[in-house]
Amino acid sequence: MDLRKTLFLQLFLSTLTFSANNYGCCIEAGQKPPSPYIIQLQASNTNQTLVVRWHANESHLQEQMEHYELQIARPDHVVSVYSMSVHPYGGDGVHTLAWTSPLPLECADHSVRIRSFYDDSISSPWSQWTTNFGLLQEPAKTTRIYPFDQVMLVGTRPLLCCIPPPGANITQMQFNKVPYPLISIGDRVKAIEADNLTIPNGTFKRMRFSCTDSTTSKNTSIIFPSIPPEKPRNFSCETSDLKNVICTWEPGKEDYLLGNKKRNQTININLPNPGNSGGQYKCEESSCKFPVVTGLEEYHLSLLVSNPLGKQSAQYSFNISDRVFPVAKLYRVRRGVTEANVYWTVEGWLSPVELLCQVTLNESLAVVRSGSDEGGFQANMSGLLPNTLYSPRVRCGLKGKTPGKWSQSMPFSTYPLVTLDLWRRINQFSNNSRSVTLIWNLHVPGSAGEAVIQGYKIQSLQEGEFHTTWADTGQCQAEISIGPGQCEVTVQAVNEFSIPANITIPPVEAGERPVVEQQVTFRPQLSWTGEDWFTCGYTVEWCILGKVPCALQWMKLPRGITSLLLNPRDYKDGVKYTFNIYGCTKNRHKLLEIQTGYFLELKPVERPRLVRPVTRTSSSVTLEWYYNEEDPTHPGSIIGYWVTVKEVADLGSPGQTSELFNVSVMDPRRKWVTVEGLQEDKMYQFHLSALTKAGSGPVMTTTIKTSSNFLVYWVKILTPLAFLLSCFILLCHQRKT
Ligand SMILES: *[C@@H]1O[C@H](CO)[C@@H](O)[C@H](O)[C@H]1NC(C)=O
Ligand SMILES: *[C@@H]1O[C@H](CO)[C@@H](O)[C@H](O)[C@H]1NC(C)=O
Ligand SMILES: *[C@@H]1O[C@H](CO)[C@@H](O)[C@H](O)[C@H]1NC(C)=O
Ligand SMILES: *[C@@H]1O[C@H](CO)[C@@H](O)[C@H](O)[C@H]1NC(C)=O
Ligand SMILES: *[C@@H]1O[C@H](CO)[C@@H](O)[C@H](O)[C@H]1NC(C)=O
Ligand SMILES: *[C@@H]1O[C@H](CO)[C@@H](O)[C@H](O)[C@H]1NC(C)=O
Ligand SMILES: *[C@@H]1O[C@H](CO)[C@@H](O)[C@H](O)[C@H]1NC(C)=O
Ligand SMILES: *[C@@H]1O[C@H](CO)[C@@H](O)[C@H](O)[C@H]1NC(C)=O
Ligand SMILES: *[C@@H]1O[C@H](CO)[C@@H](O)[C@H](O)[C@H]1NC(C)=O
Ligand SMILES: *[C@@H]1O[C@H](CO)[C@@H](O)[C@H](O)[C@H]1NC(C)=O
Ligand SMILES: *[C@@H]1O[C@H](CO)[C@@H](O)[C@H](O)[C@H]1NC(C)=O
Ligand SMILES: *[C@@H]1O[C@H](CO)[C@@H](O)[C@H](O)[C@H]1NC(C)=O
């Protein structure tokens, strides 16, 4: 057989690994080189591998490449040929070839021989055949099947073989319950070539392969298609307590192996002192736990992962102090209104090494506390907002090192803080008797919850005597009677945390000059004249005039502010407001200014009422009317009245009027007007309305006829008569003469 041709045919069947060491020498020209000799032929049945180790037989060695040819044969034919060149660098002249057989080694005897070449043309004689015997000759009563219950690489097409017992023949071979054509290996042994192995879909990731012999006895092997382990990724370690180190990694694709075929992983600690032992730990699939090595700072770890198809390793080195990530756990929060005490432990931390912990409320770092865990850690947080939800979290670490993970949060809300904005109205009945209406607004800043108010406690102190009354939860005002002296009033919400509000009612002071009311048109800005000595600022109170009772509202302003920006949207058009401005000293409030007016005036809505009878002459009419120009419910300040005079047409076209002229009265208190220049005995219509800046309101209409002037009448009639009479007298006189 042409060996080189066989080489090309057979190479694809084989897997080759090769390593070589050598030392150089020389060879005489024309001399036939000596045969190399096989030192060892080792078989590994589990991975169907034969390892050939041979020696070059030193006498012909040289410094150039060495060339060898190996033949691997079963009893009937050569199944594999290798031709290979080896670097002779150093070594002891021993070379190795690992050959993986397509056929399980149990099913046939495999022999190996070797020769060397010099210059490609001169070859040494073949060495002796060295044989690894299969199990053919072993006595057995039943059919044996190979590979038997073995893990095999996914993607290969393995040869499966059966050895019948003496006197029987193999009649059928099935893979996955499908019969396959039999291949004869020698006289008795039969084989089949299985399909490309894949991991089955079912629950059991395995395949069955069976042999039936002529005695109808059957043997079955289970094949576990699998993959070699992948290189572990993200291999890293840390400790949370300086007692145990925990390492983790990503193991890669699953290999579906179970039981004693399962993937194994071990960690080796490469200790600096080789004398130290005990640095090996068996691990879980993707994690490992082992105790810290006392006194060891720098760790060098190897992780080894193996399964029947191969092995992989990963390395990781670290300084233990860089990998300390304590696990902090909040266990209690004691809350207050603006402060909270936060308590936590660090799991398993018994080390005397001091920890640095950070506590955060809502991502903003608040407190750093150092200490070692003697009955827990705590931090006092202050400056919190009342009635606000906080989610504290904590983390700890070694000083100057990366801290551990943030703990779970333990949300809590600070208690609501109730404050009252207190104001008053003093109702003076006589010099000795007064009542005070106390009004307040509740302020509960924050949004975490509702404040539960059980009521209000009202205390007054006058002339050394205390009086206490109570108001219900729903109330926001109370009335108390007081005497003429100064009175201190305190109102407090009955609640867990509330701040009392107080106000001083000044004594009755006789002879005080009343404050003059100013009529103004409110612009968005309300301003007043302030004084420096109003040390606790100003209070502006306002209400809508004309509504009884007036819904009092107020606003307190700090010292130095003497104007208030009003939002016109909060105020109604055509409504009269009054703003009282108080200055405050020592919680006593002194009325400084009263400003009354409108934001926007509208036309009047009331018509004047005529006073009858109406005074008239033949040329004038005097209208007089009633109108309450002071009424604060008017939608504008009454600035006067407007009269439109119209002439009523003759009876021939009744109802027809034509406007003659207008008369205005620009004094709201003058409620009469004399319309002059009218014609006698004529019908006139008068339209009277009140006026504001916005215009005139609804009209009062009346029709009045001017009186006839008898003198004129008679003058009109008597003048021609007198003329005629004069003429007659004149004529008579002339006739006489
Ligand atoms: C080495 O080669 C010589 C010459 O061919 C031969 O006689 C000898 O047996 C060989 N040695 C071995 C161990 O095979
Ligand atoms: C086959 O198995 C042997 C021993 O079990 C081992 O030394 C060898 O490296 C394996 N060969 C391959 C290619 O896996
Ligand atoms: C099947 O084959 C295996 C390996 O060849 C052998 O160990 C076993 O005894 C056989 N079982 C039967 C029932 O023949
Ligand atoms: C085996 O089958 C898989 C999937 O069916 C395929 O990806 C792979 O190429 C096949 N291998 C061979 C050697 O046929
Ligand atoms: C086995 O096969 C051989 C040849 O094919 C035949 O001579 C022999 O009789 C067979 N034995 C049995 C038990 O069938
Ligand atoms: C597994 O299932 C997929 C589709 O579900 C199919 O294509 C594939 O052939 C199946 N493989 C085996 C080994 O049964
Ligand atoms: C593994 O490490 C890589 C690179 O550091 C990273 O991108 C990846 O997210 C890590 N995987 C996991 C699961 O942490
Ligand atoms: C894994 O370890 C177990 C027990 O130490 C052993 O029996 C088994 O053969 C090992 N498996 C591999 C794939 O190394
Ligand atoms: C450990 O720390 C030493 C010095 O503190 C440093 O030289 C070394 O590089 C560190 N090793 C690792 C793996 O971080
Ligand atoms: C925190 O406050 C509590 C009581 O409110 C007090 O007993 C404790 O000493 C304080 N702790 C620190 C660290 O200030
Ligand atoms: C704190 O965080 C919580 C939840 O994230 C949030 O509801 C709350 O409003 C935050 N409080 C402050 C003061 O930011
Ligand atoms: C009254 O309230 C003011 C603040 O509004 C406060 O400064 C003062 O101490 C209080 N007085 C009393 C007696 O509560």
C-alpha cells in the first residue's frame, strides 16, 4: 500500500496533537539511519486516545528538522498514517503523538510502528509493531457494547461497536431506535456510524444505542452528547465579613451532564509558601466559598473547570483589602419631626477593623459614621422636612476603599408639624366690654400624610388670669370675651407635634386718632407707608365690603416689606374691597392704613328713584331722585349722574323721540338737576342713570310735559288785538281830523 496516499485518505479521520523535544547530532552520508523505538503506547478508553511515545535512537541525530512516519493499524488494515517533522531543540529525544481513534479502542487491537527519514529520501527501517489490545480476547458471556455509557462531543459522528460473545453474531444495531447498516470490524465485531450528535430536545439529554446478537440478547449503551466546559468569565471574589471569601463567575453554556459526569469546578489558592497546604476547594457551578487565609493579603487563585470532554481554567489575583464589601442592613428608624435616628448592622462583621458607613436619605449623602459593630451602628439625621417621605439606605466599607452595596431602603415619613397662622378681629361694644374673634389657618407642610387634629386649645391671659377654651377639629375660628386690658391669646392645635400661635390684644386706648379711610383704585401692587419700628412686620387683612359678615382674609409680611403684589385673578371685578394694614411690634398689631376700592369698576346696577311730584315750568324741569351712593355693594364708586333729555314727537307719530341733549351731575351727593331751555307745554322724556368710571347704569325714564306760560299766551293773543285796536283808534282819530 502506498503509505503517502493512505495518509491523505486517512488524515481527516484523526485528531492530532503532537509535541517533541530533541537534541541534535549528525549523520554520515549514505548511512541508513537507525530505527526510532517506541517507548510507550498508552490507551485512554474514555477518550479513545492512544498516546505514542518514542525515542529517536540518538545515533543519527542532527541539528536539522527530524522527519518521522507513523502507521496505526488494526489487524486487517492500516487505519492511519502520519508523516511529521519535529524540531530537535533540546530535550531527551523523546517524542509524543496522541491519536484519537474513530473506533472505540476496546473493539479492536491497534498497533503502531514508526520510522525516521533523513533528507526525505533515506528512511530508517520500521520499528517493531507495538499493540494496544482491545477486549476481543477477553472472555465474556454476553454482547459488549462500546462506548458504554459515555459522554461524547456534540457535532461528531462516532463509530459505535459491539463485540458478540463467542459463538454468536451481531444481528442488529440501533441508534435512537433506528437500525443502522452494520460495518464489519474484523470477523466478529460490528460497528455503525451514528449521526452527527446533537443535544436532544427532551427532558433527558441522552441517546440510546443498542446491539442485538444472534442469541437475541441485547445490550444498550447510553450516550450523553455534551460539550467541553467553556472558559469561565467574570471570575472575581470578594468578602463581606473578612471571614469567608466568595468567588463568582459565569460558567458559559450548559453541558447537560449529571451525576458523576457533572462538570467539576475547583479553586486553588496559590499560596506564597509552598509548604502551606489546604488551598484547594470544591465549588458550586458558578460560585465558591472558602475561608480567608489568616495573614494573607494578596491572593492568586486558579479556577479549574472540567467535565469528561475537557477542562478550562481562569485566574484571578486580588488584595483582600480591596475586595471587602460589607453588607449593611437597616433594622430600625426612629422618626421625629425634623430628625430621625437610623440603626443598622453589618452582617457577620466581627473583625476589629473599623468600618466607614454612609447613610443617605434620597440620594443625598447625609452622614458618615465610623465605628466597629458593637451592638449595631446608628446615625442621627437632622434638618429633615416634616411630613416627608424618606428612603434611607446605608453602605459601609473599609477606609479609603470602595464601599459595599447600598442596603435595602427602609422608608419612613417624618411626623407632620402643625403650625397656625393666627389673626383676630376686635369687636368693641363699650369701653369695658369687648369680644375678640380669633381666626386661624392650619399649616401642615409636607405631603407624606394627613395630620390628625383633635381640636384646638385656646388660652387667654388677662390681668394675671388664665382662661382656657376649646374649639372642635373642624373649626377655624373662635370668639372670646375680654375686658379693656391687654390680653395674651395662644391657640394650639391638639396634635402630636404642633407649635402654638400667640397674639396680643392691645388695651383699649382712649383718645386714639381714628385712621382715615383712603379711597384707591387697586393696582396689582398694594403699598403702604412703613415704619422701622414695626419689628415683626405687617399684617394685611382684607375682605369684600357689602357682604355681611365679611369673609376676612389676611397675610403676614416680614419687617421691611411695605408692598404686596396682588394677583388680580384672586379678586373680583365690580367688588369693593377694603384692605387694612397693621404694623406689628411685640406681637401687638396697630392699624396703620385703610384702603378701600375696586380692582375694576363696573357700571352701576341700580337705577335712581324719582322724587315726585316733579317741579316744572314752561321752560325747565327739575328732577330730584333718591340714590344710596354710599352703598358698598355698588360695582363701582358712584361719581355722578347722567340725564338724557329727549323730545316726544306730536300725537300724529306717537312714541317717536329725538334726543336733544344730555346733562351730567358730577357730584354723587347732589341728587337733583334742573333741565333748562325747554319749550313750554311740550312732552319731554328724561333718562336718568347713575355713573361710575365704567359708565352709566340702568336708566330711570320719565316723561314730563312743560307747563304753558299764560303771560306769553296772552301776549301772543293780545298783541294783534292791541295792534288792531291801535289802528282802529288811529283811524278814528284821523277821521275826526
Ligand atoms: C537504535 O538503532 C540501531 C541501529 O539501527 C539499532 O541497532 C538499535 O536496536 C536501535 N535501538 C533501539 C532501542 O531500537
Ligand atoms: C484522554 O484521557 C487521558 C486520560 O484520561 C488524558 O490524559 C488525555 O489528555 C485525554 N486526551 C484528550 C485528547 O482529551
Ligand atoms: C454491556 O456492555 C458493557 C460494556 O461492554 C458490559 O460491561 C456489560 O456487562 C454489558 N451488559 C450486558 C447486559 O450484556
Ligand atoms: C452537526 O449538527 C449541527 C447542528 O445540527 C451542525 O451545526 C454541525 O455543523 C453538524 N456537524 C457536522 C460535523 O456535521
Ligand atoms: C455467524 O456468521 C458466520 C459467517 O457469517 C457463520 O458462519 C456462523 O454460522 C454464524 N453463527 C451464528 C451462530 O449464526
Ligand atoms: C429539537 O427541536 C427543534 C425544533 O423544536 C428541531 O428542529 C430539532 O430537530 C430537534 N432536535 C432534536 C435532536 O430532536
Ligand atoms: C462580565 O464582564 C463583562 C466585561 O467586564 C461585562 O460586560 C459583563 O456585563 C459581565 N457579565 C455579567 C453577567 O456581569
Ligand atoms: C468530579 O468529581 C467527582 C468527585 O470528586 C468525581 O467522581 C468525578 O469523576 C469528577 N468529574 C470530572 C468530570 O472530573
Ligand atoms: C496588592 O497591593 C500591593 C501593595 O499594596 C500592590 O503592589 C499589588 O499590585 C496589589 N495586587 C493586586 C492584585 O491588586
Ligand atoms: C443620637 O440621638 C440619640 C437620642 O436621640 C442619642 O442617644 C445618641 O447618643 C445620638 N447619637 C449620636 C451619634 O449622636
Ligand atoms: C424621597 O424619596 C421618596 C421615594 O423615592 C419620595 O417619595 C420622597 O418624596 C423623597 N423625599 C424627598 C424629600 O425628596
Ligand atoms: C409668640 O409667638 C412669637 C412668634 O410668633 C414668639 O416669638 C413668641 O415667643 C411667642 N410668645 C409666647 C408667649 O408664646
